[in-house]
Amino acid sequence: MDGERPAFTDSWGGVYRLIEPGDFILGDSSGVGARNESPPHAVSITEPFFLGERVITQAQWVDLMGSNPSKFHEGWSSGLRPVESISYHDAIEFLARMNERDAGSERLGMIGIWRLPSEVEWEYSARCGTNGRWWFGQRDVELNEYGWHAGNAGSTTKEVGLKKPNPWGIFDMNGLVAEWCEDQWEPDYNTPRTQLPHRSQLSKRRVTRGGSWFTESDSTRSTARSSSLESKTSDGIGLRLVWEPQSTSQG
């Protein structure tokens, strides 16, 4: 694991790790993925960003929003489970409150904003420079060490961070809960992507990535894509945050 990657800790103790610029092939290059993962093409990450080590938990959500929409909210460990049953609109409201609360806060000598990842940023961070089904290889049997899915989750979410992280120090990108991305959905890559979120005036759906506790292993692959209506809530969808540096502190 890249343990030396620069990082900071937020007011809840959540860690955000630097994702550095680089180039990669977005989409499925093997020919065995879904049609919506094609055509694969080169994309450049040109701006660094900080990605949450873990998805947002129920305890974090309740602290900021004052209520808990999650289905799996019972038991002593529920606060450490991912918040779920949130719509895209709920996620945007959470981000607005985060940015209002932290306006002007300095992190590593910089001022920035909280936001959702773009689909390109998400896949780049999940791949960690690899080209296989998952960053750790091609075999489904290995997935149990890194993610919660229908084959091992026992029909429920689990506490965040129990499985092994990827080489860039990010937990639970394969399974547990799918994660809202900022992109509007299109069912292919015929319009080439950039680091910025994709926009489509015809779409009322947003991209979700990562698969979840109730999906089969194939849905947790690095290139696997899905989408939901912006108003949809599901006990298999949560969120992971990006912190984007925007300026250097003048202090």
C-alpha cells in the first residue's frame, strides 16, 4: 500500500488521500465487460484531488444532517456502517452543508471544496494503475479479501474499512455500497470522457460505481458501471467524498 501518500484528517477523523495526476485507459479493454463500458479510451487526470479512505458513515451523516435514512441502522456498530438509502439530491445537500461548515478551512496549506468524484476519477482511483477486472487480479475468489458482495455479506451492510485497502490506501471500492458520482449517465463512452463530470441534457440519471453488498461480484469490477435516477434511494447506494484544492492559503 502507498502509505506515504500525502493525506489529511477531517473533523470526524476521516482520512483523505492525495490522488496524483496520471494517464489511464477508461473502460473495458478485455472485451468481456458490459457494452456500457465501451469504447475504452485514454483519459488524463490533470488535477490532483484528495479521496476519502472510506465512504461516509451513518454517524457522520447524523452529526451533520440530524437524521439517519439508513435501512441498516440498528445495533451498536451501526454508526460505523455506511450511510445508505440516500438520493443524489440528499448527497448534494450533505455536500452543501459540509462546504458551509468548512468554508475557509485550511488543509495542508490549501483551501478547497468538498464534492462527489467524477466517474473518471472514481475508476482511476479504483484501478491504481492496473488493467484487470480488479486491481488485485482476475479471480472472483480473491474478492472476499477486499470487498463485501452478495456472496459474503450475509444480506446486510458491514462497518466500513473491514476489508483490505487498495494500494493507494482506499477501502471498500469493490462492494459494500455503490457510490454516487457527479456524472450524468450515458450508456456508452462514444462521447470521450475527461476528468470533469460528464454532462447530458437528456439524462435524469447519475452514475453509481462500485457495486454493493447485494450485487454479484461482477458488479464490483473496476470498470463496472451503473446508474440511478437522481431521486432514487437504495440501501445499496451511499457516497464517498472528494476534497478539491482550489487555492493556496494566504496565511
